[in-house]
Amino acid sequence: MVPPLSGPRDCVCSNVCPGCATCAAIAILDEKICRIYCTGCPATVARREVSAIGAENLAMDNKVGLDRRVNFDMRGASLGEVGSLLAETTDAEIYVPAHRIDERRDLYLEDISLDMVVRQLGLLALARP
């Protein structure tokens, strides 16, 4: 279970995936939502969770636009894992170049649009009809 989150600054790999080999965390600032994907964790093989800061009813299928402001933290995660998390988070189709799907990165971005996260990673986003 994700530790209690008091705000978006808590949605970072060191807090939500302590001890995990890989982590990706997206804090959606307006909705106060933290979406994470962690692997190689001490207690589980893989974790994929959504936590709402101060919200009681949060559906896993809530999607947000690419214009939403986020904090993004990535530690050792592959572009394939992050692409999957982004696709679950946004209302756009996310594409990862096949030759880069296993590429692992560390990256921290603060108060940036989801679209800019996609661009920083060199991925492609296409709006869903």
C-alpha cells in the first residue's frame, strides 16, 4: 500500500516505491492524484496503484488530458513501463519506439504538462477520438 500522501510532493519514487528496483510516479497536480508503477519491490513482484490525496472515490480508469500539470519521477524504469503508465493516465494513445522500449532512465520533472513529459522522453502521443 502507498504511504499516506499529504500532497503532490509526496508522490516521488523514494516515498511511494521505497526499496523497489524501478519506479515511475505521476502526481496530477489539479486532481491531487498519484499514479505509480514499481517493479522489483521487496514485498511484491510488481505494483501498479492509484492514490488520491484527500479523495475517497477514485476510479482507476480516470483519464486526464495532455495539458494537465504534473510532477513526474522516474527511477530506473524502462520507457515501455513508463509508456504504459502514461497511457493509463492520459486520454491519448502513447507510443514508444520499439528500439527504445527497454531503455531505462532516471528523470524528475516538476510542474510540467503531461505533453512535455512525453516529449522529454522522446515518446509520441496521439489524441484518442
